[in-house]
Amino acid sequence: MDLNTIVMIGYFILMIIISYAFKKMGTGSSSHYFRGGGRMLWWMVGATAFMVQFSAWTFTGAAGQAYRYGFNVITVFLGNVFGYIMAWYWFATRFRQMRVDTPTEAISHRFGRVNEQFFTWMLIPLSILSAGVWLNSLAVFASAVFKYDVTLTLWITGIVVLLISLLSGAWGVVASDFVQTLVVALISVVCAVVALIKVGGPINLVTQFPSGFITGPDVGPHYISLLFVCFIFFFIKQVQSINNMQDCYRFLTAKDSLNAKKAALFALILMFFGTLIWFIPPWAVAILYPDAASAHPELGKNATDAVYLIFAERAMPVGTVGLLMAGLFSATMSSMDAALNRNSGIFVRSFWTPIINRNQPRSENYQLRVGQMVCIVNGILVILVAQYMHTMQTFSLFDLMIKVGTLLQAPIIVPLFFGMFIRRVPDWSAWVTVLFGLFVSWVISHWFTATDVAALLGMTPTAREINDISAMWNIFSHLVFTGGFFCLTTLFYRPEASPARQKEVSSFFATMEQPVFAEEDQDEFDRMQRDKIGKISMMMGAGLMLLILVPNPLWGRLLFLACALTILLFGWVLYRSASKKPQPADAASLAEHRR
């Protein structure tokens, strides 16, 4: 058994330990299972909000795009930064103040029961599809590292993710997301630092990039203009993708309005600095290792998506590949386990309980058991979808992710975003807008494509440019046509048609503006979170310390030592803070704040 496999086994054991550590907290009630009972601290919520926008695709498909084209991949991730700025400024607190356990409960209050059912059966299949894309991205990478069969990799990873979601629900999901954030940050920072040293600094990284860091031999005269417009459109897209009622669940777990706002700020900071460092190693590989595209021929047309692996193999000390794979598994598992947990809550609260089990007692224990069964089914479906995705060789991983995001997710997101602040629309506007948006997706992908747009504008784009035009055309179409359609439904708004519904909608918006304060016994939950995460972090630091024993150059051993000491110190600080109870003055101040 090689070192990389040992590192991965240790990582999987740590993830299972997290699930058991939070099992009691996650199974206290269905609300605790689906959203942690709304008791979580901002740094845990912020980490999961960040990790949900992150997956193995960042280290594979997006890294391959950075290796091939340089700077333009940044547009997607800077859009995430802008999305979190808007979450911090306005959306995060209002999501928490909706006072619901699942996204579809919020949709029901805003758009009525018909839309609750419609979006239940739109969101669950789509999240399974998205999770399948993430899992497939991971399997492509892992198969090249461990030489394991892709199917075996899919099932091992899928089952571990399923166990995390199944055992402790939202508590285990969010706690593992926080620890996984530490893993991702660790591998990203050390690889970026070594990459910059090896290429001779950031100036050489830009000037020596072989295909042109911003422009290059395969771009036309319009490329700089296209890149600027692409920035703008991805900003718009990601603001909607992060701040909508489908994805509000990441902030529903916060203990109060202030912690939801802090969580958005924490996610913003993580995404900003992550965007600056994630793609330094792929850019460096393009300079340092010209043969990288042929280093892993077993990956076929996706061979360039393994550039992070190539960097870890050739430039980093022995043992880094195992850490890189732990980071990849972290990124995928964080997205998948959140999707599984959310789907369980949606199914139980919006379908099983009100439709199938409406005449039976709704005991907490019964809802928990149904939610766990749904979690198992969803996990198996994700694995099967990922297997199917692996057989699709038409698209690169980058293009596949972008197409799923723009063609399928965009129609659903539009009414769930605009519905947060456009009030005077009829209830049917939400589901009809989604159907209209799916029609728009079909038109722009089959009838009037990006190539037609370029011809209409009198452009002769290169292959590099046509990808950007395609992404912008998709975003523009849903913003203007699908978004415009939703806005036009205001013409059919008739408040007198259903006074009861208008009262419910008014109550929804009024409640959304009322701050949420922490419960009286919240300090106990705060200390438990710091205690458990502190101990788990110290365990991870101790495990990293063992890598010092691996035969490596002195700088490699010092690198592992610095990483281990950083994690150990962080864990110790958290653990120590958990033993400190609030002083009487602090308690009095808190009580006054609640009033």
C-alpha cells in the first residue's frame, strides 16, 4: 500500500469520526437533522457556504481551463466573490429570517403550495445531476492517481459521503465542510507558494505563459472586449446562483441574523483569496512542464484536467499527492453531502409529510427515519448519474459544468432570485417562468447558438472565443428573456383574487425583515461546536505531523511541519475557547441584546 493511499484512508477515517462526533446533535429532531436547528456559528456556516460553491471540478476542469487559456477562468470565480458581497450586504440575513427548515418551505410561503411541489420535483433531480458531475470530476482525477477503476472510485467516495449525511445530518455536513475547508486551504496555499518560487515570481508567471496569459495566438481582435463582457455577465450569473431561495439553505443553519451575515463575509474572504491562489499551480505547469498534456494519456481528451496532479507529482515533496487527493475528495464531498441533506429535508417536509403522510401523526422520529431513507436513495442515484457522466466524452469537464449551470439551473434560479424583492407577481409566475426558461435554453442550444450570435455581430471567433461567447449568450438570454418574462407577469397581478394568499405573502416579506436572535441556551451549542471541531482539528494536525517521517528534502519536511503546527495551533485555540464560560456581565449584555 503506497503513501498516498494511506493518507486517503486516514482522511476517510477522520470524516467518519466527524459524523459520529456530531451524531447526537444531528438526530435530536428533524430540524436539527435538516438544518442543525438553526444553532450554528458563523465560521461553520461560512465554511459550508464557501465549500458548496467549490468542488473537485475546481481542481480538475477549471484547472485544465486555466492551463490551456490562462486568465479567463478567473471570471467565473470573481463572479462568486461578487455574489458573496451581495449575500453579506442583503441576502444572507433575510434568508435566515425566513425562519424555515428547507428551501421549498420558503418557496411555499412566497409562491404557494403548487410551486412548492413543482420546485420539489425540479430541485431534487437537478441537484442529483449536479452532484453526479462533481463526483465524475473527482473519479477522473482519482483514477489517474491510484490506478483504480473509475467505477470503484465512484462507489467508495459516494458511500463515504452518504455515511456523513446519513449519520448526523446537517451537523455532520457542516462540521465536515469546515474541516474540509482547512484541507483545501492547506493544499492550495502550499502548492501556490511552491509554484511561484519555481517559476521565479508572479511577473514570470504572466510573461512566460506559453499561450498568452490574457491574449494568445488563438484569439481574435475582439478577445479583450469579450473577456471584459464575460466578467460582467459572470458577476450577474453568480449573484443569482448564490442568492436565491434554492440555495438559501446554507444560511438557514446560522444561529441568528448576525451570524448569517458574518458567515457570508467569511465565505467572501475565503473565495477572494482562493481565487487569487487556486490557479497559480496550473499556470506554473504550463511554463514548467510543456509535456503536461500528454503525461496522463489514460484520461483521453480530459488529460489536461490533471495538471494539479502533475504539479504535485513533479514539484512537491512525497506525500503531497495524497493531500491533494484529500483536498479533491473534500471539495466533492462538501458539495455532495450538502445536496443529499437538502434533498432529504425537501422530500420529507414538502412531499412526504404533507402529501403522502398527511393523515398520520408527524412524529420527529418518523420524519428522521424517512429523511435517512431518502438520503440513501439520493446517494445511490448520484453515483449512478456519475457513472453515466463518465461515458459522455463529448464535453470537457469544464464545459459540462458550465452547460449544466447555465442551461438547466438558470431557469430555476430566475424566479427564486427575483421573487426575493419583486413582490407584485401572481403565484403561477414562478413555475411558468421556469418552463419558459427551459424553452429559452433549448432555443439557444439548438436553434440560435453562440455561432449564430457571432455571425450576427460580424465576428469570426476562434475556438477559444466561441466558448466565451456561448457562456455569455446563455447568461444574457436567461437574464433578459427569462428574467424579463418573470417581470412581465406583474401585469397579471391581482391581489383581490386571493386575499388569504396575499396575507401569507405579506407575512413572508414582513417576517423576512425581522431579526433572529439566538436562543437562551445557545452558549451550550457554541461551546460544543468549538470543542468538537477543536479536537478534530488537532487530530488532523497530529496526522499531518507523521508526514515529517517520510523521506523528503529538508524543505519538504519543514513544509509539512509548518502545515501540521498551523492546524494543531488552530485546533488548540478552538478547544481552549470552548472551556471558557461567559462572564456574568457578558450574559447580562446578551440578554439585553435578545430583548
